[in-house]
Amino acid sequence: MSNAVLYFHPDGYDTTGARLMGRHAAGESFLRGFLRHAQVDQFQMWNVTHQPTERMHALVERIQRPGRPVRWHGDRSQFGRVGVFNLPVPGLDEEAWARRPYGEQSYAICGVTHTTATAAVMRVVGDMMLAPLHDYDTLICTSSAVRASIEAQLDGVREHLAREYGRRQRPEFSRATIPLGVNAGDFATTPAHRKAWRERLGIPDEAIVALYVGRFHVRAKMNPALMALALERAAKLTDRPLYWLNSGWAESEQEGEAYHRDTRALCPSVHYVTVDGRPAETRFSIWSAADLFISFSDNIQETFGLTPVEAMAAGLPCVVTDWNGYRDTVRDGEDGFRIATFAPAPGDGRDLAYAFAANRLAYDNYVGAAGQFTAIDLAAAARAIADLADNPDLRARLGAQAQARARSVFDWSAIIPQYQALWAEQDARRRAAVPGPKDPANPYRPDPFRLFASYPTHHLDAGCVASLAPGLAWSEAEAVLTSPLAAYSNFQRPTLQETAEVYAWLSQHGPAAIDAVAAQFPPHRRPFVRRGLLWMARFGMLVLTPSR
């Protein structure tokens, strides 16, 4: 088994914020599973924030106490000793450029898809064909559906580049399909939780509860109308009282009120109940209140769909749409029911694509508009819900099969080894590859002084001479250089001590070539001191005489 350095930023793993997104829950779940099941001697993490490492380690401890030491990296210089750098996002392109100064073979990169419908992610996918990536760099696709969508976009980009510039010379980055996972035991239901939740929500014991878990957003998540219409029809097919429990959150109180008001109006025969699904105590126990899970994804923003797997882990039969990653998780007739979906044929959405590209449609309106053309078999959905409501044996059988599948296929104990096997393969291919160049240049982020070289009158070169401003005392220079207007943006600039040493040396030796001044400092500091002479001249400490 292999190891990888994990990119660690709270936004990738922390689920305690007000805006709980699917990627947060997936990141927290992955990290907990990795810390529980990875076969490594040491956990490797890169603290990419400017916050103290102790604070980052506290977040790790809160998610899952590591059973082995954690090594925190401060930069990319040591990644090659581990072999692979793992990102919680799909951004292989930016990381490939960041890796380049260390050598393209210095380590392999692994990323993972979440939502792929945003303009930013679509740009990332296209840019991967231009970035210095190799076949040992891998994008993990979390479902066969998102894998197909990635391949479809790459086909278009590849055809364009070949037509305009010729065929790509190096092998493309690789793709792998590995699902998201769950820590199945975290979703175990209990009679005590069931009793407590039903009493709290006023749900009688004999009622059938269909549970939906997710964000309350009509356009950017899924339109609840399809679930409401199917549940309303199902309520008329069964004599059992039917409750619809919605566990989630909305962007604002006003949006939440409108969402629930409009949804409730479509299912008057169904008892409609809501809870805030963000607190951890709710996220892991609300499943106990339910008899079945429902989620009618209709939206291109979804790529895997973690909540059906969580429901399966809780032993709930699922009624879901036959859409995106749901078809990789819920087996129709075995773990629940997948309801057929209908969408426009390929090529019928060019107007949507153009409007989105031209910024005439914001992202939420773009995916919402696409979702408005997703239809489902409402009659089949109603029958599936009613059959589960009327048949406790069917619920028990499908729920047990769903739980067994979640534990054997989607628990992180089964998925983390797939990650480690992939990392081992990446590392082996990396080591066998012909070494690539070390090149600090990134054409997307060029040296600003090269890009804007036409702006200044003169450039600092070896022939420039530096001299102290006439009659300037060090105390005067120090006062100016430490003032707020001079001290901001101190990235890679001489320290105050170094500026004092420059002043003292020039006081003793008189005017000198800038390279002679920089030579008084250790080699690793000379480029910054040399460039920093301009900063000293900018604020009147030095006078620079150009070479010509």
C-alpha cells in the first residue's frame, strides 16, 4: 500500500459552518475513513493555510483521533519522498504548474471530482489538457456518470486542440472511477433515536416516514416538486399516514420559508415536517425516524450523491431517480427503486451553453434551467413509495440488502485500499517515467516584471550603481521604511536588519554596483536584497544610477 500527502484546508473537511455543502460532508467522511483505515506508518498532511498547525491538528483530532503520527508539511519540497499529493478537488492543472519548479516527475498528483457543472470546474477540465500533466497524474471520478461527462468534455477540448495545434505530444492524465464512501457505522439507527425523533416531531408510531436529506435549493440542488407530486400520489394509494421529513438547510430564512411553502402546497395529503440538518447530532441520527429514503435528483450539478449511500448504511430502502451516480449505488429492486428519468437529446442545449458562457445565465439559473427539462416517471415513483409503505417485509428486506451493500462496498474500509492501490500505481509510473524539466515559468502566471517589462524607463541590471541619498542618517531612513506606507506588502523583501547592513556598507565603501552590494549577503538572500534595493530607492534611502 502507498501513501500520499493530503492537501489540508478547513474548507475541505470542516462541516460546522453555516453553509454545509456536499463536498464538506464528503471531505470530512473521507478524512475520518482515511485516519481509521489507511495502512500507513505516518499520516502526511500539508497545512496550506496561514493558521497555526496546532489549530489544523485540532480539527483533525475533532474529526478522528489519528492512531499514528501526523507529519505536517509546510511546502512541496518533500512531497517526492512520499510520492503522491492528494487534492480534495479536481484542480490537477494548477497543481501541475506549481509542481513544475520542483520537476514534473518529483511527485504524482491525485484529485477528485465533486460538482463539475460550474464554469470554474469546466475551465479546469479543459486546462488539464494544456497543463504539464502526465499519465501518472490521476483524476478520480466518483461515479460512472461523472466519468462519462468528463470524457465528453475532454473529447471536445481534444478535438479543438488537435484541429488548431496538432496532436498532444505527451500522454494525457489518467482517470479512475472510485466512489465516495461512508463510515457506515456512524449511521446505525437505534430504537431510542427513533422514539426520540418521532416524539419531538409529533410523528405517530404507525406513520410511514419518507426522509429527504439535503440542501433546500430548488435550482442548485434539486426541485422538490417531483418528490412532492410522487408522495401526493402515493398518499392516495395507501391507507397508512404518510409523513415527509425534510432534513437540510436553506441559504436564508426567507428562502427556506418559500421553499417549504411552495413544496407543501403540492402535497396536501402528506404530513410535511422539517428539521435543520446541519448539526452533527441530527446528521447522524435523523435516519432512525424514517422508514424509507427519497431523493429525486434532477440536476446536472450532482455527480455522485452521498445521501443515498448514507441512507443505505442506515438500513433504509431508497426511492431515487435513475440519475447520475445514483445508478452506481442503489440497485433497482434490491436496495430500493430507481425511477426512470428523461432529458433532452445531446445537442438540444446549445442555447443554454451559450447563455452560460456569455454570462447571461448565472450558475444557479443555468443548472436550474437545465433541470427544468428533466422529467421522471411519476406513476412508477408513486407505486414504489406506496409499495414500501404497505409492505413492512419489503421495507425490511430491501433495507437489509441496502445496509449490507453499504458496509461491503461503500464503507471507507473498502474504499481507502482502492485509493492506496491507485497511489501505489501512480508512484510506480512516476518513478519509471523519463524525468521532466524543472522550470519555474508558468505561462498562465508569468513573472510580472517580464509581462510588464515595457512599463518602466529603466530595468535594474548589473550595471546599475547604488549610492546613499546625500545627508541621510540611518534613523531618518529607518523611520521612513518602517512607516505604514512603506512597510506594506513585505513579500520576499529585505528585512530591516538587512537594510541597516546595506546602509552601513555603503556608508563605508561609497557608491557600488548593485551586485557588489548583494554579494555581502548569504547566497539564498542575494536575489531578494538585490531586488529590494529598488524598494529602498523608492522611499529615498538610495539613489540608483542606470547603466545607460
